[in-house]
Amino acid sequence: MKIRLLPRITRWHPIATTLILAGTLAAIARFTYGLGATTNLSDEFPWGLWIGFDFLGIGLAASGFTIVAAVHLFHAKEYEPIVRPAILTAFIGYMLVVLVLILDLGRPDHFWHPLVMWNPHSVMCEISWCLMLYTSVLSLEFAPIVLERFNILWPIKWIHAISLPLMIFGVLLSTLHQSSFGSLYLIVPNRLHALWYTPLLPVLFFISCLASGISMILLESLVFSRGGRDLLPTRLRANLAKVIAVILALYFVVRVENLLARGAWHELTTVTYFSLAFYAEMLIGFVIPFGLLVVERVRNSRRGLYAATLMVVVGFALNRMNTAITGLESYPAQTYFPSLIEIFIMLGITALGFSAFSFVVKHLPIFEPVVATPRVRQVAVTARPEPVFLTRHGGDLESS
Amino acid sequence: MLIDLTLCVGCNVCQGACKEENQLPPGEEKYLSLTAYTALSKYNDLYIRRMCQHCDVPTCVSVCPVAALSKADAGPVAYDGEKCIGCRYCLQACPYHVPKYEWSSTKPRIQKCKFCAPRLAKGLQPACAEACPTGATIFGERDELLLEAARRVSAEPTKYVPRIYGKDDVGGTSMLYLSPVPFEQLGFDARLGKIPMPMLTMSALSKVPNVLSVGGVMLGGIWWITNRRTEVAAFEASEQKGETPRPEDKP
């Protein structure tokens, strides 16, 4: 395989500036002329590229809750160096998605309505609540990094005091809305193509976001370690890669079993637009990276990991875009291709995200060894243990 | 309303009356649009009138995040443009592709048949039912219309297919149809079952409280166990080094 070792995009600044400017102009056009004149959306195809982008942004930001859960809830402390990049990725990802959602709404001036007008039967209502709450949780998780930089330490104590319930709440909210993006489509069994529609959509969305989130953070740790030291030792990177492989296998088994059970595999026996799209996402995003990641040499090599995790992310993007666009082109039979303005807004927002990421990385201690932060929960080495525990373990130690 | 396709002659008076009632620009339209809340489409020699089905368990009402759509006891599914945020989930989810969106507006709303709610409130019939010259559309209580439809089918079983469309399709609709040919030949989606569509998402949404409570306890428990394990490991390590002798060891 001839992949150039971690290619660097040159002239990033002019490219990003152009994209952001073009996106801003496109957004102005969207607000001035309305959705009809500027997008290719229609009554038959009311959701398009932007919804797909939302799925993508949220899914790739899943590292925010998986890594936090692993390090802070499951105490896998050795992964501490990637907690901050993960939180930053999630924070920026969610901000971008909120931005796109507001652009996508027909009445952006009404975006606050879900706060006061509830409908508990609506998946969309649940998602908007989860998004709002989780973005707040992420802001609180991210705030200490900013406050630390400006040496304002007193709020950090408060945030650390509530950090445990906050993190648990964040993980739960993520579990809910990552899967709920799949639930959105449960109500269109007649519209979504059988290769994507299944009652298991929420479960599949959740499983795949775990893989894509971890892949994204591995990818970042590889890209940003080029300067000098590695963010994670090879052994830990390989461990994460193993986790990804297990998740990919789980996803593949659940998805294929479900296709067989529902009889939808018949769609795969003929070569159609839909079956090709399905094969593309499954091969690129799941089968090939799994094949790569089960090989120990690939897990231990930077180039191999780079290729495999990039494939997971691309395949994940295909999966979400297929669910949001391709699968819905089957009924009523139609084609949708985003307009230039839709594309420019999406590219502009993506560029904004990358620029924000590199800006924050430059000015805040994200990829640096963890500086001494005020910690409420210090591991109490000399704490007095309970008597029961002491005698039992003391005895064990003596006997061994 | 009961719509008997065998009686419809395709005169389009219903659409005219609807447009007049809703102050829409006149002119014959073949498909539902922003300016046609009802439309006749032709299948061979049959005309079928489309409009909002005003479902008993409406999909659009269930998906709307801000409850801009609501189902009244009297039947109409009403829309409040002041609440609407424009997420267009109703357009995506409606099994009958009914809501139409004001795409060209910068403050867009959806448009669809209102079941002439203001007229119903005054004790009048919907404009289309009142205008229908052949009795193809009749208005009444749903129970009575179902009895009437069943009576017609059993009186002339050769004339009708033995099915009242809307009796329990997607959980039942306010619009009931009788047809001489199978409904699938008239552009009705054969894949819609009898279960109300909102049940499909409710099966997922109903698990939300469980995920929150069970998940919360489980994560808290895992944190406690792994935290304890770290503490124990740290204590044992310190003990092995002999850095911190147990207080009890001291005489």
C-alpha cells in the first residue's frame, strides 16, 4: 500500500480562509433568499447534506464521552494524555453541529422554542434537549483548560467538585442522542431503503459512533505527534486499535445478522446504486479496517494505524450520508444532490472547525503533558483503610 | 369524511370550494401543493382525492419537537406556524407526503388541509364535502361513516373491494375511502401497516428513562469499583515499599 506517510496539507491558511469566506457568503445568501432558492431541498427531500453533516459531526465527536468514560469513570488513567484532545474535539464538533442546525432550520429565529415547547413523543425534541445539555456539560469539562490558562483557579474547584456526576450525565446524554439520531429514521420505514432501515438503527448508530470516535482521536494523536514526542505510547495506541477492531466486528455481526433476519440481503444480490453504496460503506468503514487492525504489525505501526483509522472515519461518513441521503432516494424515487450553496456552507463550517481546533491547540495546553491542576480527588495513598480490607489484604501479602 | 371513489366523477368542484374557503389562488391543480390542499389524481377511469388524512394517531404530531402540530378531538390536525421551528421532520415523516413547505419564504411555514376547523366549530361541513355534487364525499361522525361504508360494501360486494381504507391503516384516519379496485393500484403505499407510525419511535423513546436511571447507577458503580481498585493498588504498593507502615503495626 502506497500511502504517503502522514501527508501534511500545505497552504492551509489561504485554503481555510477562502472556504470560511465562501461559507459566510453562502450563509448570507441562505438567510436572504430562503432555503428554496439556495438549496436543492424539496417537499420530497426535506433533509439533505446538512443533516448528514450533523450526524457526521456528532459521531466523530463521540470521543468526547468514550475517552472521558474510559479515563475518569473506568480509571484507565494511562490514557489521560488524550482526554483533553477528546474533549476539545467533542466541544468543537458539537458547536459546529449546533451552527449547522441553526442554518438548517426554516425559522432560525425560533431555535429556542424546544426549550419551552415540549413534545415528549418527538425524537427531535429529545435530541435537541440532549444536544443543549451535553454541549453545556462539554463546556464545563472544557472550561478548566481555558481558566487554567488565564490563571483563574477558583471556578475550577467548583467544576471538579461536581465532575463525577457531570461526567456520568455527559456519558448518558451521549448514549441517548448518539442512538437517537438513528431513532429519527425509525418512523420512515416506507421511505428509507431496506438496506439501512431496521428497528435496530439506534443500536447500530451507537455502536458505530464508538468506533468512529476512538478512530478520530487516534487519528488526531497521530497527526499531532509529528512535531516530536508521541501523545500516546505505541502500546496504548495498539490497545485502542484493538478496541476499535472489536467494535467494528460487533457492528458487522449485528448489522449482517439483522439484514439476514429481515431478508433485506436480497437487495445485495443485484448491483444497484443502493447495493454499491452499501458495499462501499461496509468495506471501507468496517471490513477492511477490521482486517487491518487484527494484524499486530498494523496496530504497532503509525502508518498502518493512520490508514485503518482514516478508513473507519471515511466509512462512517459514508454510512451516515447513506442513511441520510442515499437510502431516502428510493421512495419516492428521486435523486438529490446538494446545491453549491449547501456544499459551500458545509465546507466553510468544516474549515472553521479545523481552524478553531488548531487555534486552540496553539494557545491552550491540549497536547501537552498534563500540568498540575487542582485535583479534588487525589488518590489517597496514605488513607486509613477500613479494618476488614486491611486484615484480608495484609494477610494475603504476608502469605505470598 | 367518507370518500366513495365509485361516485366521484372528477368534476373538481371540491378543490374549487377548498380554494375559495382557504382564500387560495384559483385554478385546477393535479397535485397537492402550497395552493392546493386537496387534489384529484386520475388512475385509469378513477379519480382519487388526496388531502391530509387527519390520522387518529398522527405521525406529524408525534414527530414535531415543539408541538406545533396537534390533533383536536373533533378530528382536525391543526398547525401553529408561530411555534414551528422549521425542522421539516413532519415533511420527512408523514406517510402520505401531505405537508408542503413554503420553500421560497424566509419565514416558511407548512401548508396542508385544515379539515375546515373554523367551519366545523360553527357546526358546518367542510367546504369540499358541502360542495361535492355527487355525494362522493360525505361528512359525519367517524363511527357512523364506518357503518355506512360497511353497509355499502356488503350491499354491493361486486362493486367494491372488501376494504375500508383508513379504518385502521396507520392506526385509523379521519378520511375513509371506498374503492372498486385494490388501493395499491391507486397510489396508496401498500407497506404502511395498521400500527400507528409513532409506535415505531416510541419503542426507542420509552427506553430513555431506563437508560438514564440504570445507566447512571451502573456508571456510578463502575466508577466506585475501579476507583476502589486504584486506591487498593496504591495502598498495597505503598505498603510493599514500606513507606507508610500501618498505624496498627506501631506498638
